[in-house]
Amino acid sequence: METIQIDILNPKAKKLLRDLADLNLIKINKQKKKSDFSSLLQKLRSKSTDEISLDEITDEVEQVRKERYEK
């Protein structure tokens, strides 16, 4: 099985795809929220000008954990 992603430019194409699905020739899957999240991450990362080091990430995680457990 092969999976592809398409952009529908004409509503008639969507009807054709539904007809193919009715004939059990293709299966239409709804796009998952994960891809929305993924695209958001890519958008945010593309705006970043600084590279974050592993040490900076570790320090931030430790700080958040410390604040959480102090409560």
C-alpha cells in the first residue's frame, strides 16, 4: 500500500475521490491533529535564530521539575 497526500483544488476532484472510496479502490483518512502540531513546530522553529544546546534544554527541564516539585 502506498500513501500520498494531495491538495484538492477543485471540489469536483473531492467527489471523484469519494466515488473511488465507495468502489473500495482507495481509502480516505482524515488528517490527524499531529500534523497540525508538527506544522506549528516547524513554523516556530523556522523563526528561531539561535540553536539550543543540549545543556540549555537540560537546564530548562531541571528548572521546571524543581519548580513543580517544590509546590
